[in-house]
Amino acid sequence: MVSESYVTGVRSADWVVSTDRLERRFGSIVAVQDVSLRVARGRIFGVLGPNGAGKSTTIRMLCGILTPTGGTGTVVGYDIVKQAELIKQNIGYMTQRFSLYEDLSVEENLQFYAGIYGVPARDQRARLERVLESSGLGPRRRQIAGTLSGGWKQRVALASATVHEPKLLFLDEPTAGVDPVSRREFWERIHELASGGTTILVTTHYMDEAERCHEIAFIFRGRLLDTGTPQAIVERQGLRAAEAEVQNPEAAVRALREDPRVGEIAHYGHLLRVCTKHGADPLAVLEQALGRTLEASATGAREVRATVEDAFVTMVRKGEDADRRNGVAA
């Protein structure tokens, strides 16, 4: 499946990431198969999938770290097979375990990475001042990195990964273990970078973060299930959702499970959330299900927006069901 960007009028030469049927095998194991992506300049592109889905393998191929065993692609204008070293020089990369030198100051870390990324010596001072200011790290420039909180370390890591002003920034689970306030501030900074023309490709397990991306791709068992804007992906799944306060939610869940129109069900205390498939009216489904049992009743039922998480879980369930029918081991 080819990623169809919602950015219209983009010429093929203007894609920052473009792959066609990318594949990676490790012996007899197929880790990634038939992955085709298109990512336009200045967009935030999220890659989602369960553990072991092939996200990291895909990212490593795009970064020039792993050589594909099949398919073709370009990243920042360079061939991922023939020009891997040039790709590495023109991207930034940050993971949840991004290595800071904890016995160096914030400024010294930035100086180190500026040198690693090849920022000319004559430009380093101005570049560091610009990065320190834009990231809010100026007042902490002389603080030893090891004494920073998790949120501030994350800022230093992001600043270090962008000190050379890369065209493309890879973020691999960048907010794992970070508090909600720091996560929100981090994403504000990500959108600032994108608005300045940096293209960002991010992997995440947080569904609220997926909603913040311009486009997303779902990968399952090494294959691309769907890609597009968050809204378009939810709409293609034909999902609708409703919530209600339910007495005896366990009985309500049992009744709802009998209805083939019901996809996912979740309850939080007495709040029950129902997601229906194929455009079925979730309020009608809820009413009919509860009408079949005397054990549960609902108040305050209302239709709510179906989310990327609803789409994600639905597609993973479909993939697992297909594998079971085909006799594929989990």
C-alpha cells in the first residue's frame, strides 16, 4: 500500500521520504515486507504498531543503518541502498535512550554533537546560541546534564539531534517515561520545528500523540495496514463510538459482545465506551443490547468521536483474526 499524502500537488522529487515495496529479511524471517511510504516536507508523520511490528526495522532502513533486502527508496533525496552515508549526514535521530554525556554541561553536550554532525567551526557559536534560545535551555546552559530532570534531559536530547538543522528528524519513542507536562511541551516544540520546514518521522505507542501527527501509518507483522491523516484512517474503518454511565458494566459488556456490529468495548469505572463497525449507530446498538438484559441500565448516553486508538485496535484485531484463520503463529 502506498502512502497517499493529503498534501496535494507535491512533485515526486519533493518527497523527503519515498519508498516502494521496501523489504527486510533476516534469514528466513521477514521483518518488513511491501512497505511503501511518501512523506512531504514539513510534515509530522507517525508510525504506529504493536511491539515487534517492524517499526524499528523500517526506521533503521530509512536512516541508512540497515540495507533493505528488497524494494527501493530515497530519503532526503539520497538512495537508501547506494547513498546511506549521505543520508546519515542529513538527518537527526533521537530515541528514548538518547545518549547524553551526563558529566558535561548542556552547552558542552551541544558543542560535542555539533562537531559530530559536522557543523563548521565558524558557524558553531551562532548555531548553539540559536538552539539554546529556541529550546529554552539558555538559562541552563552551564548546568551539568546529569543533574537535569527527565523533561529537561529530553530538551537537551532534541536540541542535540537538531543542532545541525537536519532536513529530516527521526524520533523513536521519544517521550517514553516523560511526565504529561513535558510531553505536551515536547510536542509544541515538534510542531515549531515542522512549521520551520523540518520533516519529522516519529514512532510512538501513545495514541494521543498519534492524533497530533499530520499523517500516520499502521504497521502490523511487517506490513503496512493503512496510512493517511488520522481522520481519514478512522473514517475508512467505518467506526463510530458512544459513551454512557452504566450500572453493572460487566453485564452490559456481556450483552454487547453478542452483537456483531460491536467492535471494541472499554469501561472506566461505570463509564462504558462502545465502538461500532461499518457505520452502525452506537447509541442504537447500546440501547438494543441493554434492552436484552435486566442486569444493566445506562444513563447519559451520547455519541463521541471515534479516535485513532479505536482504529489502531480494530486493525490489529483484524490482523490477528486473519492470522488465526490462516494458521499463522502469534
